[in-house]
Amino acid sequence: MLEQGPTEQRIIKQCMRARKPFPKSIQNAPRLFMGLELYWDAFWDLSTCRPAGMGAGPIPWSVIRDYAVTFELDQDQEEELYHHIRVMDNAFLEHHAKKES
């Protein structure tokens, strides 16, 4: 399970002290199912390997492959890694594009 960052922890404590409800963004925060941490952590590690340029670019396939080899993932895990990274990366790029327009 993911833990809240320092900002969210501070907000939660303030709400609890003031006996106020948590903000909707915290109440409705997505939950990460057990076993998916591998892909979440990999996404943020691999995000540092984006090509530099005019805007955010996709995470290269070769970098995902290198990650799988480095962490000795089997073929099924590697296919899952590629799938999950692509889905998260597409969502990230769409969000980034909306922010820039």
C-alpha cells in the first residue's frame, strides 16, 4: 500500500486536530493493489530516462527492457512491466499535454 507524502500527512494531521473532513483529493485517492508496487516504482525510475526536448517524450522501449534485465524479471513479468509502463506513460503524457495547452 502506498503511504502519504509529507504534505498529505500534514494535511491529515491538521484535519484530525480540527475535527474536519479530509479534502476530497485525499478521501478519493487511488489505491494500489498489492503486487503492483513493482510497476509503480519502475514507472518513476524509468521516467528519469525520458528523452529531453521540447516536451515530455515517451519512455523508450529499450529502457524498459534494460530495467527488466537488471531486475531479472522473467518473460511474463517483463511483458507485464512493458504493458503497465506503457499505460501509465500514456496517461502521464496526456496529463502533461493538457497542462501545457
